[in-house]
Amino acid sequence: MRGDFLHRNKAEIGITIVSSVALFLLYFNFSVKVQDPILQWKLGAINPHEVREEDIFKSGRQMKIFFEKALPPHGVLVRTKGGIGNQLFQYACSYALSKDLNRTLYTWFIPSRDPATRQFHPGNREFVLDHFNIPIDNIVDKTTRINGLASVNDKDLLERTFRNSSNFLRQSDYCQSEVYWEKYKDEIKSIFQPRLEAINLPKLQKFIDRIKNSESVAVHVRRGDFTKPNLNYFYVPISYQRKAIRKMVKILESRGKTNPIFFVFSDDIWATSKKLKDFEKKYEMVYVSSAGTTSIEDFYLMTMCKHNIIPDSTFSWWTAYLNPNPDKIVIASAFSPKFWKLWRNKNEKTFYMKLHGTLYHPKEWIVIDPFSGGL
């Protein structure tokens, strides 16, 4: 008993010393290793002393923490907003900008839910970059002192009309086109692969096997918030997916490919399955999202399918873009006419009609206008 007590005390003292050293290093801004680049920190922590000690020194990337520290110039700051697709667009854009200007890339720590409870249900807007193989090496948050920060919008960034004299630059919009990072696209595609630790592979295996062994087509149906009155300028009617499925079948048949399997993903899979039920008589339909998959798991499976049918969703845009099949067919939806009403300023509207009208979709994708009638 006494020996066990002394042994436990020695172990506890050792753990306390290691933890204290870790916190000491954090306080003086040294690099530390953690399991997940951001979310091993106690969410809502204002300073490093509130970090959970048990989350320190778990193997991971080498990174620097700048909580309550002055940020050394010069750098590019990426502060994400929105869901998975928009976060990836913003990171890709900032990554390319930091490379172009030879500046350090800093990632803003976004407080969210406790990492143990983050489930990534469809529609959630939680920080997700750490669930991809993204090199998050320098972390800042609201306590970091950042002097000389300038925002750069989509137009100035694309046309390179912004001033490069500020200590720090932050992309303020979404830069939704590969033209912003085209010369780094191979790097982007590599680091934007989901981390396997974020995926329940045993649960997905039955889908993975069928996707790999068939002429698989991912069909994404975005409903959820897009059906709300204040967001209906993004809404795409289900008639688009129906027409796209028929078009996909014809293209595949022209290539000598028969019996495709359509893997359907949606944030409202019940309503979607009802709208596509009659298609089950002609085609094999697999409603993946009914298996209780997370958004990241859906993302992973969609990138594995050989072909993609996507609405005007940045989430499924990335799954099609990251699809490695060299012979892939991507059918995408054009934007709703209501979308252009978002911009009242004439110059802004002209720019975004160019960005989303001609630059948003890669040139090899097939774009269908679901709002012109005939569906």
C-alpha cells in the first residue's frame, strides 16, 4: 500500500512538472505539440493558463500559440466564417496570398463547442479546418495584439489592387474560385483531404466498397437553411437533380458505362428520398445520409465517387473539385436569378456576376440552369 502510494505520488509529481513546463513554454510563446491543431484547447479560454493540462504534449504538429501576445509582422490572417465549403475557400485563398507575398499565415482560433461534443451535423457552422490535413502552424485569437491589419476584398484580391504595405492582411470575403489559388492547386488538393481520425471508417465501409466497385455518382441535395425565406436566393429546386441524373446517365452511356449507382447526400434526406422515389424504378439509389453520417463523412464519401452532381453549394463544390478521378463528370447548377439581387451597388454586382457567373465553376464542369424553364 505504502509503495503504491509513493509510486502514485511520484507519478503525479512528474505529470505536474511536465504540465507546468508546458504552460511555462506557452506563456513565453514557445512551440508546443498538441493532438489537434486547434481544438485540443479548452474552448472559450482567454489565456494559455486556462488550457486543459491533459491536452498538452499529445503528439501532433509543431505550432506556435500567440494568445495574449503581440503578433510579429508580416503576415496573412485567416479568420474563417460559414460552413465547411466556405472555410475551405477562405483558407485556400489566404494560403495562396501568404505564398505569393512570402508572409507567415496565421489562423484565428474560433471558440465553438467543447471538442468532445462537436458532431458536425448538417447545417452546423463549427470550425473544421483541423479535421483536414491543413498545416495550422500559427494560432491567434481575440486576445492576440495585431497592429496594422488591413482587409482585402474579393475584387481587390483578384485584380491585385490592394496595398501590400500593412503589417497584416486579412481576406474579408469568400473568394469562391480556383483562380485565386490556381498555381497552388496541387498543394491545396493535397492538404484538403479529410483526416481519417475524423471519420468512422467501419461505419462507412459498406458505402466505400460500393462506391469503389461501381460507376458511382454523388448527388447532393441542399435544402435546410436554403429553403428559408431569407436565404431562398440560394435555393435550387429538386427538378435540377432529376434533370442532372438523366443527363449523367446519357453521358455515361455515350462512354459505354451502364448501371450507375447514385449515392444521395442531403441535409434533409427524408424529403429528398420522397422527391426521388420514382427514380428508384429506373436507377439504383443509395440514400447515404440516412445512415446518420456527419458532414465530414459525407464530404469524404462524395470525393470518393467517380462523378458528381452538385447544386450551388460550396460544400459539394469542394467534393467535386477534390474528386481525383481524371475522367470525372461534374454537373453543377447555375445560380438563381435572385442571387444577383444580393448586390445593389452596380460595380459590385458587375464584379460578382463575373466571379460567380464565369469563374466559379471550373471550365470542364457542365453547368445546368434550373431556372430557365423546361425542368
